[in-house]
Amino acid sequence: MLAKIRNDFIDLTKPLDISIPLCGDSSNVNAWYVEPPKIEPHSDGGFVGKVSEGASTNFNDIQFNPHAHGTHTECVGHITADFHSVNQNLKRYFFKAEVITLAPEKYQEDFVISRKQLQYALGNKKREALVIRTLPNVKDKLSKQYSNTNPPYLLEQAAEFLVEKGIEHLLIDLPSVDKEKDGGALLAHHAFWNTGGKVRYSATITEFIFVANTIKDGTYFLNLQVAPFENDASPSRPVLYKIED
């Protein structure tokens, strides 16, 4: 089934899902020093919400943290005293996106994504969304335990460059665009949302994606599907569609 978006065609029967599914045990990807998510049958007195234990339905309670337990999309409310909901701030769901692959480079004691790398990868391209796949790109990312590992992150100048390029939606396969332990500075978050100037309320950051190696670098249409939680962040399912010739 072909759909036309701004004179480009995409095949809706060929989605490329770049989200990480959430499961209720310790094999789930994790960060920020929290316990694994839980998916358990609801119990109340003698009732257990599980068909195999006599209930008429499976009736699970789910406990998770969107920032720590999988693919999620966040808005500026993640770092502001005032409440902002990603469900209210994200008004559109289809965007022209560029997928790029970068090997984080050494910077002091860390590995980072720099402005220079982004400049080289994007060149003169104008895109609404940017999808960053980092190297090495292995399936361990689907279950990695990131706490206390100091993962790669974006330098502040790199985030500033994305603002200059007009990138409204940033997607990355790391637990955060910022350093794991930075004393709460969150320099890349603040730069991307321009909290020191005209705040970019409609801009979003999506973390903990996984871009399979079979997906080539290049231009796609992104469908950014966000669960309707009234929260600064929500579980999300970003899906790419190849632009048909």
C-alpha cells in the first residue's frame, strides 16, 4: 500500500521498527540505577489475573520507568520546573528523517558525538528528524544494563548544531544524549531545547532506539508513535519507511 507524503511515496506495508520492546524481567534494557520493569498478573484477595490459574482473562499490572526501561520520547518538560507533557507538545507524527551511523570519538575520559561528526554526516541536508545509530551496533543493545557504564553522549556544541540545522526530533540508540554523571548539567538537553532562549516546545528527544544493521543510512519518513501519557516522557515506537523510487 503506497502513501504519498509531500510528493514522496512510502510503502505502508514495509515498516522498519526501531524501538526496543519492554519485557518484565532483568533481560530488559536498563539504565539510571533502577530495578527491572515488572509485568505481573493483578492479584486481589483470591483473584489472580491469569487464565492458566483460573481467571477468565489475563489481567496484568505493569510497572516501569519510561526513561530507564526502553524506547521513549521526551519533551522539554523533562528538565523544567513547570510541567510539560510530551502528549500535548508533540502535534505531528510524520517527519522526513535522516539515518546516520557514527562511531563516538574519544574526548577526555569519555566517548562522544561531536559537532564536527554531525556536520560531516549531514552536510547540506535539511531534515525534520535525525536518527543516530552508534557503533559498535550489536544486539546486546536490546538488553544492555547501562548503569555505571558511562555510555557515549552528545557534546553541547553538537546539540547546538542540530538546532542550527532545524532538527526538531532527535533519535539516538543511547540511554541519554547527556553524560551519565554530569552533576545535573544536562548540557545537550538544554541546548537542544534552547532553554536559555526561545524554548523549542515542539522538539523531542527519543532515546533507547535500536536501528538494525539491515537499515541503511539515508533518507526515510519517520512515524513517531507515542503512547498518550500525560508525562514529560512516554514509551514510543518510532517506525521508519523507505522512500520509494
